[in-house]
Amino acid sequence: MAYISLNNNESIESALRRFKRKVITEEIIKDLKRHAHFVPPGQKAKLKSVNARKRNRKRFRQAPRPMNSNPNQGYNQNR
């Protein structure tokens, strides 16, 4: 649970900003979303493997090649 105490002469806006920052750093919202509904163990394992496949696909994806990869292409060598 995130608690903050108001300092002397502190505005509500700045206290609210500190509270929001504290909630984000403690990952309260993330934890709440994770526990919002029950996920069976089998479905959790499937979701984990799907996410791993996506991660690996992104990691090992080859960069697109430029159109003129051959430096001599388009150069007239009969000059």
C-alpha cells in the first residue's frame, strides 16, 4: 500500500504527483491487473511460451537489406 504524508505548505497537486510516482514504482497497478482474474496453470504456461516466441522472433529478426547492396550495380564497367 502506498502511503505519503503531506509536508507543510505542500499543494495537493504536488502530493498527488508524489503519490502517483510511488504507486508506479511499487508496481501496484501491475500487480492488481495480474490478480484481476484467475488464470489456470496450463493457460499460464501457454501464454508464457507464446510471449517467449514473440520475444525470440523480435530478437533474431534480420534487418532489411538495402536495395543497392552490390556497390558495382548500376556502374558501367565498359567506360
